[in-house]
Amino acid sequence: MIDIKDLCKVYIVGDEKVRALDHATLHIYPKEFVSIIGPSGSGKSTLMNIIGCLDVADAGSYHLDGLPIESYSENQLAKIRNEKIGFVFQSFNLIPKLTAEENVELPLIYQGLPRQERAQRVQEALERVGLTKRAKHLPTELSGGQQQRVAIARAIATRPKLILADEPTGALDSKTSQEIIDIFHELHDQGNTIVLITHDPNVAKQAARSIHILDGRISEVKL
Ligand SMILES: Nc1ncnc2c1ncn2[C@@H]1O[C@H](COP(=O)(O)OP(=O)(O)O)[C@@H](O)[C@H]1O
Ligand SMILES: [Mg+2]
């Protein structure tokens, strides 16, 4: 499903070159639950942004579902993101003025789904993360763990093939983190492909497979 070969990404800061990705090669199969683990600054978010079609590499190839992503235009990338990928971030990234259900509905509006279909999908998604009772709440009226559940509901409402989570438990205490990871386990059991990015070995080891990244290089792939 994800085929990445020799990806390179260099950031130039002043007159210094940072190799955020250095010939990274990896494969992720449909319905896998994979973690990508590495310390801060190792290139995890850079890799996630490229996998998520939010950014493009300087060199190397990336195929998603067989599509040659590296040759796509900005508009084509936006379409792929909307159709195929659900994102979950450390900082939840909810819109403060919208209720939980309105946040979940937003990507469905972008997809142009009719109102009734949207309402049904919102309800389903909130149910899957156990937040039906909080549908009318604003993000400020929810705990961190609940906000992350809303973000997960938003990510799955479009029924994406791939769920990408960048440090989804980074802002949560360990008990709440485990609840969030349990939701990812459930989504995996239901047939979703999940890529979970983390610096925390206790989080990473819960995935069926961990890919290690260090200094922009995939250093180890444990099965
Ligand atoms: N937009 C940017 N401009 C310059 N340097 C960047 C930028 N984004 C990331 N970097 C650098 O690239 C390296 C990898 O960063 P990142 O992918 O965010 O790592 P991680 O998510 O593992 O902490 C770091 O050295 C970081 O400072
Ligand atoms: Mg990061």
C-alpha cells in the first residue's frame, strides 16, 4: 500500500543543511498496524508529511496504492489526502468554534456528501470512539483524551484507507494514552491500515511491527 524508496529531504537553514530524510526505504502493507519510532529530530514528522501527501520529497519514489505520488501536482495531492488519508496529530487540531460533531462533519462537507449521509457518518464515527454523549460539546468543554477521540472520529469519518497518527499520545497522560491506543487497536481489528508515529517505545511496541528511524535513515525493521 505504501512503497517508499530512497526518499531524501533536505532542509536548508541559514547555511546549514539538515538531512531530514536520508535514502529512507520502507513498505507498509494493507491492513497493517505499524509504528514508526525514533527520537526527536529523527525525521518522523517529515516522513509522515510525505506519506500523508502534505509535503513532497526532494528525491526518491513514493507509491500509495500504486499511484506515483512523487509526480503529482498540489491539486492532485489534495485530492488523494481527502480521499485516502485520515490524520491525527499530537495537538488534536480541532476547530475551537465548532462542536465535536461539527468538527467531525467538516471533511465530509469538503467531500461534498449530502447532509443525511454526513449526519449518519458523524454519528457512526463518534460512536466508534465512544463520544456520542459529547457530540454537542465544544473542544474547550472536553478533556485532552476526549478531544483526541473527536480528532480520531474526524479522521475515520471519511472512511480513509490509511490512518496516519503523529505522536497522537504526546500530549496525554499514560492512562489516557492507553485508551487512545486501544481505539487504534479496534480500528485495526476493523480492517484499517494504521501508521502510528511516536518517540515512546511503550507506545511503539503495541503495533504489530515497528520501523525505526534515526537521522533520517530507516535503521531497523523489526517483525
Ligand atoms: N520546516 C523545517 N525547516 C527546517 N528544518 C526542519 C523543518 N522541519 C524539520 N526540520 C529539521 O529536520 C529534522 C527532522 O525533523 P522532524 O521530521 O520534525 O523530526 P521528528 O518528527 O522526528 O522530531 C530536524 O533536524 C528538524 O530540525
Ligand atoms: Mg515530529
